[in-house]
Amino acid sequence: MKKERPFNILGVQQIAIGAPDKNLLLDFWTGLLGIKKVGNYESAAENVNEDICQIGHGAFAVELDLMEPLDSELRPRVDTPPLNHIGLWVDDLQTAYESLINQGVRMAPGGIRKGASGHDVCFIHPKGNDEFPNSALGVLVELVQAPDSVIDAHSSLSKG
């Protein structure tokens, strides 16, 4: 049974992979597979140094974040588990955030904030708890506010 919801997931925005040394990830993803590196992001608050790569082109290009912790003694550990999180474009982040909380989804601390890609983001906690029992069963999910170009492209393709 399909449930109506006040927001839509439009596509994959990013896949984030971590390792103790991101140069090993770069060797594989950019060296062996030829994926293009397009930027870098570092945040002491998030304990992360990441190289941002891009797969594909246009509105639905997927960001591949290759991450290492700035300090392996601190949390969060962006290299554990290696598949750190998946990011999904959403057409209305604020509505999605409120709707999911109302449905018992546990959100990670920090609420809605500016992400590494410059878009507003929030995270679904990988584990539920007594108060918020719904989760993605071990997977950290990032919801990313889609820019108009992605919303328009999705709308155009879905009519097609």
C-alpha cells in the first residue's frame, strides 16, 4: 500500500566512503576507475577531511565523498563503517524533517544545517530508540535539499 507523504525523494545526491587514509580511496576511485575529483572539504567539528568526486553529469550527477578522520582518536569516526552514509535529494527538506519525526524516525543531532556541498541537510540516525523507533537499520541517511535545477529536472523526467 502506497502511503501519501508531503515530500518526495528525487534521487541519490551522494555516497560517502571512509578509510583511515583517504589516499587509498583516491587511488582506487580516481586512479583505477577514473572518477573526477572536483573539490575538498574539511571540518574539525565533524572530524573529517574529504575529497569530493563526481560521477555523471548535470542535475543528477552523484557526489562521491572520500573521507578520512582528522583525528582517529576523536568521534565521529568517518571511516567506521567504510560506507559512511548515503545522501538523497529531497524536494522539501523542512517538511521531510518534520514529517519523519512525526512518524517516529530518529534524527541525528544537529537538525537542519548547511552541508559540505553547500545545500541544507539533515541526517536520519542509523539506529532507532524507544522514543523514535524507526531508522534505516544501521545506515546513516543524509537528506539534502534539492536545488531548483534538480527539482525541475525530476519534474520534467517524471512527466516523460
